[in-house]
Amino acid sequence: MGLSISASAAIIFVASVIVFSNLLAAFDNFEQALVDARRESQDRQDGVLHDRISITAVDAENRTVTLLNEGTETLSISSLDLFLNGTLSGDAIVSTSVDGSTSTNIWFPLETLVITVNVSLNDTLIRVVDANGVAAYH
């Protein structure tokens, strides 16, 4: 009878160690996911704090909107959203150029972006929103 009790105790101990190690791994994965989510949230908040764009000119005759990146964040042109009279109008964009270069998708701080559209800009409400949700109005 003593051997069977010892064997049962050993089996229960080994099973407890296995269960505890699995629980520890699960909690570690959960904690790492939580840390990653907090880091991503902080990065987004930093992006909003350091991000500022403004519309500096609208040329209705040439159908261009000129913007200035006044923040300290480098922005992606492809992540910009253009709203004309409250309607998302990304398909109205004919071309973009940053300080005269049409071959870039990167918009550095203090650079000027010119967006050319294929619709009339006369009496048009214009809103440009970047990936961080920061907007410029005209």
C-alpha cells in the first residue's frame, strides 16, 4: 500500500508541474500581448502629438491643393485621405508632388505637398486627413 500511495503522489506532482508550466506560458504570452498593445497605443499618441498639417493654398484654376507638413512626423502620402465637400474623394487625385518630386511617397517635415485633382475646386470645402487622424481644413 505504501508504494501505490508514493506512485500516486509522484504522478500528481508531475501533472501539477506540467499544468503549472502551461499556465505560466499562457500568462507570459498574455502579458507580452498587453505590453505590445500599450506600446502601439503610445506610438499612435506620440504620432498625433507630433503631427500637424495645414492647407496653405488652393488654386481652383489649376485644381491644386498645397499643404505643408508642420509637424515633426514623416508622413506617407498614400495614407492621406482627401475629402471634397464632405465626401471621400481619393479617386479624384490625379497626381501628388513633394517639393517638385512626383516619384516619392514620403512627406518629410517642413516639406510642401501639392495634390492635383480632376474636379473643380471652386467653392469646395476641402479636408485632408493623415494616418494619425490629424486634419487640415480649407
